Amino acid sequence: MIDVSIIVVNWNVRDLLRLCLQSLRDQAGLPMARMQVIVVDNASADGSAAMVAAEFPEATLLANQDNLGFGKANNQALPLCQGRHVLLLNPDTVVLDGAIGKLVALMDRQPEVAVAGCRLLNGDMSLQRWTGGAYPRLLNLANHYFFLDRLLPASWRPMPLYLDRDVPQNMEVDWVSGACMILRGSALGGRLFNPDYFMYGEDMELCHRLKQAGGRVLYTPEASIIHYQGESMKQQQGDVLLSSLKGPRQFYRQMRGGQGLWLYDFVTWAGFALRWALYALASALPGGSRWRDKAASSRGMMGRAWKILLSP
């Protein structure tokens, strides 16, 4: 019996993909015979598909001729899944200390849970905040972008858009990150992501759909995975770079029917403008060189947010 089918969608991160697949061999916490690994390569130009075929023959490889995006590539693999559960895993992740087995055990213990996510860690082992959180609303958007989550008492703040602390126990959330997301196969009904989403936001939409159908969405600190977030995005160009902002915005629009969308866009732009100003000021102070990259990143995101603000 296959406990879990693992889908890994890759685009031009061959070396990280190798580490990810090797960690599944070594650290999954399940025998390989009880896991099915499916790699979908979105037309990588770095030899990723050839590497998988040569070094990981146990994996099923789907090599696309075009970059279909995250959601459509996962949808492509779903009909091949034979496991009781389906786990989505980014190629820029490293599985730690039996994390996959722990997630499968959690799903088996709690049959009412439709989807669960685990602790995502940065390369320095610090907590990655975008592991999961609440649906985007104007209040928690302002709370996040204007640093109110660091200034206001916890009792005054709305449920955060992104987890703001390393919680010690399982907690129910609105959404968990598609970087590592385990789903109950029977809850999917043969359907995974909304194909209208290219990249980002589709994990929110999927969790919302499963929650509306009566399933629970759970975040667990019991399992941990390193996520070298954004490596493939560094190679993207043009409108694809806007997807990190457009995806959650698309979900907000889907939920709210466009109500307050202009304010959503303004809060996003103003938040990055504030960050750019603060980080630029900090970088100009003695010993402030460590803030220069943050200032440059915030300025770039501010420009992308401005494009979205001016778009129809």
C-alpha cells in the first residue's frame, strides 16, 4: 500500500532538486516502497530532467515542453497519484528527521483534517513566517505591511496573514503553504488547484475550498522542512515576477468580489514603500550594510506593486 504520493514541481533548480530527492530517500521517515515520488519538470534548461532520470529512477518523471506554472503542473501529476494522501513539495526543500512519516501519521490520527502543513525553516534554521496563516483581509494586510504585528499587543491584532511566532502545538489556520502541503486524497474529489492561478495564491484557494467542504486545515510544528525559498523566482523575468503579489490578490478578489481591491493594492504598495524607506535609512547608518539587500528588495517589490495598482 502506498501511504503518500509526493509531487515535486521543478523549474531550473537542478542542484536543489537533487538535495530534495536525496532527503526523501534518507529522511522521509517512511520506506520508499510506501511512497510514490512524481517529479514534474517545467521545461528546465539546466538538465534537471536528465538528472532525475539518471540519479532517481524510482521517481516518475513528467518533462514538460513549456513552463505550465505551479498549479497546472501539480494538476498534471494528480491522476498518477496512487497514495492515500497527496503531498506537494517544493524542489527547494530538504526533508528533516522523518517529516513525511510524521505528516502521514498526523493525517491518519485526525481523519477530519483535509490538509496540513508543517514548520518551514530558512537555511539558517530560523522560522519561515509564510508557512501558513489567515486569509488576506485589509486588517491583517495592514498589520503585516506596516509592522503593526511588532508594535501592537497580541490581543489587539487580527489573526496574522502569516504566522508570527513559532507555536508549540498544532493549530487550526485558514491556509498552509504549498511548499509542503499534505492532502487527504479522498477529500480532493479528483481536483487539486484552480487552473486560473499560475503561481502563488493557489494554496490559499485550495485550502478555502476544502474548508468550505467541511475539512479542517491544520498547521503542525511536529514536522520540519528546510525551504530555500525563492530560488527559482530569482531566475524569472517579466510578468512572472508579479505572481508573488498577483496570486494572493487574485484570491482576495475571488473572496471579496473586487470589493475594496483598490485599497488592498494601495496598502500593499504603501507597505513596501515604508519598508524601502526604513531599510534605506538603516543602510545609510554606520554598520548598516546588512540592510542594503532588504532595501533593494523592498524597492523592487514596491515597483511591482505599483504596476498592479495601475493595472485595470
